[in-house]
Amino acid sequence: MSETESVPPQISPEEVAERRDDSLFVLDVRNEDDVEEWNIDGSRNLPIYDELLDEEAEDLELGPNNCAAN
């Protein structure tokens, strides 16, 4: 087994936007203030990040295909 530390891949918002095509849906769960600072062109924002960190995340309503409902 390799002793090399695994580092998660990093990609800039610009690179994601460049790679994005009509088949890719980018859901940004950050708070609206964070999204206003920077975002990925064509992404959709559903500001539930804080809820996901809370123990109450199990209370999120799920819509079709287990996606969070608006």
C-alpha cells in the first residue's frame, strides 16, 4: 500500500464552468452570502448548508429522486 497521503482533488469555479455542459447540474448548497462572493456560472443555489451541519438535517424534506425540495 502506498504511503502517499491522499489529497482531495481541487478545481476552481472557472474550471467547473468551462467543463460544464447541458448534462451537468451543479447544486450549490452554500449560504446566499457566500454565493454572492463567487459562484459557478449556470449553478443553482439551495442554501441548506447550515441545515446539513445541524443534527436536524434528517428533517429536510426530500422530493423526487431523494433531492431536497424547495
